[in-house]
Amino acid sequence: MAYYRIVCTEQQPFGSPPTHAHIVAVGTGEDPYVASRRWTLKEVLNAMDWGDVFFTRGEQSGQVALVVKYSCSRCLGFHIKSAPDAVADNNLDSLRYCGWKKTV
């Protein structure tokens, strides 16, 4: 079992309304400003199925939130979200957008 800190996300809207978005990829690493690895949603879900743990850590609060797999009733697919708590800065939706550099 391995532990991975998610430091950024990529989200895409799904259908209508545009506020219904899902995480399609994440970046992990120890530095909250630089992701050392990009994971697709499928890779994260597979790793979780094998027992790996993904989490976030709030920059101001220092609080950890586990990331869990869930089934979306609107699009009938599996996705990830942070476990609910009363801390906003460790929420997956509060993390920065991953800005991956593309190589030519």
C-alpha cells in the first residue's frame, strides 16, 4: 500500500449544467506547488482498488482529508472526491488546477 498526496486537479464539465464537473486527472507530490506525477482518473481508481491511499492536506489548516471513490448517479461512472469534513482548504475542489507543460 502506498500513500499519495494530491496537490492539484484537472476537471471537465459534464453535460448541462456546466457546474456538474468531475476530476479527470490529478497531480501528486509533496510540494503543494509542484506535482511530481500526473495520474488519470482511471489510474487513481485502479490504484485505490489495489489498496493505495490518496489524500489532500490543507495548506492553512494542515488537516488531511482522505480521497474516496464514488458512483455519480447523473453520469453513472465512478469518480473521486475528498471525504467530507468542516475544513475547506483540504477539499479536492479547492486545490489548484494542474498546469502540465506539454513537450513537443
